Amino acid sequence: MSIEVRNVTKRFGDFVALEDVTVSLPTGQLTALLGPSGGGKSTLLRIIAGLDTADEGTIDIEGTEATNLPARKRNVGFVFQHYAVFKHMTVAKNVAFGLEIRKRPKDEIEHRVDELLRLVHLQQFAHRLPSQLSGGQRQRMALARALAVEPKVLLLDEPFGALDAKVRRELREWLRRLHDEVHVTTVFVTHDQEEALEVSDEIVVINEGRVEQIGSPDDLYDHPANDFVMGFLGEVTTVNGQKVRPHDVDISTTPILAGAAQGTISRVLRVGFQVRVNVLTDGGEDVTVELTKSHANALGLGEGTTVWVTPTPGSIPRMVEKAG
Amino acid sequence: MLWFSLLVLIPLAAVVVKSAEGGWGTFADAVTNRQTFAALRLTVLTSVGVTALNMVMGTIIAWVLVRDRFPGKAILDLVIDIPFALPTIVAGLVLLALYGPTSPIGVHAANTRLAVFLAIAFVTLPFIVRTVQPVLEEMERDVEEAAASLGASRFTTFRRIILPTLAPAIFAGAALSFARGISEYGSLVLLSGNLPYRTEVTSVRMLTYLEGGDTASAAAVATILLVVALLAIVTLDVIQRRVARRG
Ligand SMILES: Nc1ncnc2c1ncn2[C@@H]1O[C@H](COP(=O)(O)OP(=O)(O)OP(=O)(O)O)[C@@H](O)[C@H]1O
Ligand SMILES: [Mg+2]
């Protein structure tokens, strides 16, 4: 195990930002810290990096007790949401910073910087200033800078949070490929469940300062430990008292589905290749169904159509928990 | 640009023309006059010294004001501007009361070169504090954190990250501070005693020329001050670029 966080509690005044958090993050994996805004993800990441200190609990990094080590001695690479570039230095100088501090020989630094800039596809920008780069390029530079010192772990706090959707998507795929190449233990924070599900080996769901669940993306998606995790990883709708994902609902215009609930379509919304249908059942439930456009066309669905809905056999529904 | 010309360039040109009117002879006479030369030397050297001190102290005060939390901080923040806001002659009276013959703190600086130094230091203090402060406030903390996580000590972070970022502000403040220093009159005229060859500064010397009806010599001295100020600004700018690039 590469990073061991044990019983960490962090308070800001009266406010408890992390409450008795215990996680172990395995060596060489790409782990996502996922959770809603204000849940404590950044706080946990900063405590691992030594940029904040825990009030209680311990941190081990690669078998070294790091709880009281200052950030500069932890050998942890950190990438910030807003890039944190050294504005007055060229791209190459930014990347070389950690190596220069370690007083490595000049030609070794030059060689390594070159190699890293190639890795992040910035070799032609070596002599530019960060202000002459796009956001995505800046973040790649920040990543190269963090990797330069060969950190034991790489920590990224919403690294793509400030970028637009398309660049985000590109960079997250690129990060996955980079990780497969470099294999450094990586933890990245995100509040985007799609991002977490897509690139990580393991996901830690954090909410209100507590760990809700730890597991592989499939695990979490298929077997959420509680309603919060289920709701956070994707949309949820209720059919016949069972919680399922909208794409796990079968819909038909004839009552052939066993145990299906009868209802009327109140709204049809097309989103790209998908169609979202709202069905008001006779039992008073508002069921959301997602299906492909061609399927919806084949069924001839429209507002006011009478339909029958039921959870798809084989999907794993959760019973609605009784209040209290 | 037109506004700039009207406001700055025309009066400057007028001074230079005036000094040229007297012919090269008057100019040379004024400059080689031993008393004038002593006044110029005292003014320039003291201003250089004060500016150097301000660059260090001003940066430290700005740092404390932005980064530290302590009771009375808001008051200190206000007090910084007082030397700047006071009419200079009032500043002179304050300094006389503080460092004069009846000094309550036992520092008797009246009629000494220390008086010139203190007066100039007093009125120029706010410049660097006020130019550095906003830059420090805008500086993102995560940049320092990034340096720390890359292995930099507090000192290395200061030298290689913070200082180059602050350099333009420090040097801009220094240019203002120096320019104000060489032209200072009101605040030091009371305390310094204006002793020829000892504590007489350039502006006092110029006034003497003017009172004697020798406008041409006064303008000549003014032109020299102008050149000194321009040289200082250029020098500071060159050093600033070096520091900012060194990083
Ligand atoms: N320095 C601080 N002082 C006081 N409260 C803080 C401080 N830093 C964080 N908090 C509080 O701790 C809680 C957790 O913050 P944190 O930054 O870890 O959230 P997060 O999960 O990273 O959220 P986001 O996705 O918005 O970045 C928040 O409610 C925040 O207000
Ligand atoms: Mg955060």
C-alpha cells in the first residue's frame, strides 16, 4: 500500500471538514477522490501532500511515516486546479525548478526537461512564458513540473476543473494513457462522476467529511453502498418503489411486462442520440426513462401516450429506504 | 499622449530651455560651485541610501500587512499613509518635535546630516509599501505551495518565486521614493538647519539662487536633478529586469 491515511480528522474552527477518514491507496494505481463540493476532497489531498496538517490521525507514504513531515520533504507531486505556474519563468524553467533545487548537473536537467516536455507534448513551447499557453497546455506543463522530481505519489486537485468540456475530455483520456506509461501512484480529485468512472482504477467517494464507499468504478456503479453513492454516480429514478437508473427501465406501449406499472407520458425530451421520457404512473410516481432515439421512434412515444414501465430484469435495483 | 505632453513634457522643456538661456557658462558655474556641488552630493547620496533602506523595509512592512494577523493591523495600515498625507511642512514640525533639541526620545538630530536622512526616510516610506502591497495581495498562495511541494525551502521560495514577482513593484516604488527624496524640501528644512556644505540640500540651494534673482543657475541645478532622476529611473529599470528574469 502506497498511501495510508488513518483516522484523519480535520477541523476549521468548529467546522469538521474531515471526520475519522481512513483510506489506503494502492501503489501504481490511479485513484479518484469523488464527492460533492465542500465534501472535503481538497482538504484530504492537501493533508496527504503536507500543505495542511491533520488535527488527528496519521499519514504514511510508501512505508514512511509522513504525518509531521513538511511538504517539501514528502516527495509528492501536486497539481493545482488553477495551474500555479511560475509566471516569470519559461516553460522549461518551470519544469526544471524542482531539479535545480536538488542541484542536479546542468546537462542532466536539460535532458530530463526535454524528455518531460516531450511526454506532455510541449517540446515546441519550451521557451515560451506560461502566459503564452492555453489552459490545457499550462496544466500539462504543471504536470511535467510535478513529475520532474520523480515523486512517490502524484496528487491532482481538480486538474481539469478550469477547462472547457471538450479539452477536459481529451485531457482525462490523455492522463489515463500517461498513467499507464509512467505508473506513478496517482490520486486525483474530481466532482465529476463521469470523469471518475472513466479514468480511475479505484474511486473513493467522500461526502461531508466522511468516506461513503471505496471500490472500483464497476463496483460502485453496480453495487452502491447507499443511496448517496447511488445518487451521486448517476441519475436515479423510482419505479414500483425500487430505485434504478433511468436506462434500466423497460418501457412498452402494451401491458406485456410482468408487474409493470401503468402510466401516461408527461414529457419527451431529446438529448443527442438519447430520449428522456417522463412517465406519470397511476401509482403517483414520476418515472424517468432513458432510451435510444430509434427505440423511442419504434415505440411511437409522445406526450399523452399510455405506457407500462418496470425495472429491466437483471438490473440491480435498491429498495427505497423507509424514512427514519 | 497629448495630455501627458501638456502636463509633463512642456514644463520640463521650459526648465531645460531656461537653464540653456543662461548659456553654457552659467550652467558650468552653477555646477562647479562648491556649495552647490556639496548640496547635490548630499541630496543624491542620502536619497540613494534612503531608497535602498525603503526597498528592504517597505517590502517587509508590506509583507507583514498582507500576510500576518495581529491586533492593530488596520490602524498600522492607515498610519503608513500619514507621512504621505501630511503637508510637508507639518511633517517637518513633527520631525522637529521628535528629533529636535527637545526630543522626547533622546535623539538629537537637529542640524546634522542624520536629520536629512530621517526627513527623507519619513516622507518616502509609503511609496514602496503601497506599490508592493497590492501585488502581494494578488499573489496566489498555491504558487508558493507548488514550490514547497517541489522541495523548495521558505528561503528558496522567497528568492526564486516571490522576489522576482515583487521586483517590478519594489523598483517602481523605489523610483518614486528616490525622485521624492531628491526633491524634498518642506519636511527637512526645519530640522536640518540648512548649513552650507553640511546639511544644505539641493532644493534649499535652488531657493537661495531664486531669492538672489539668479533664475538661470536655479534652472541649471534643476536640470541636473532632472538628469539624475532620469538616470536613476533607467538604472532601476535595468536592475529590475535582471531580478525578474533571474528567478
Ligand atoms: N482554510 C479553511 N478555513 C476554513 N474552512 C475551510 C478551509 N478550507 C476548507 N474549508 C471548509 O472545509 C470544507 C471542505 O473543503 P474542501 O476544499 O476540502 O472541499 P472539496 O471537497 O475540495 O470541495 P470542492 O469540490 O468545492 O473543491 C468546506 O466546507 C470548506 O468551506
Ligand atoms: Mg476542492
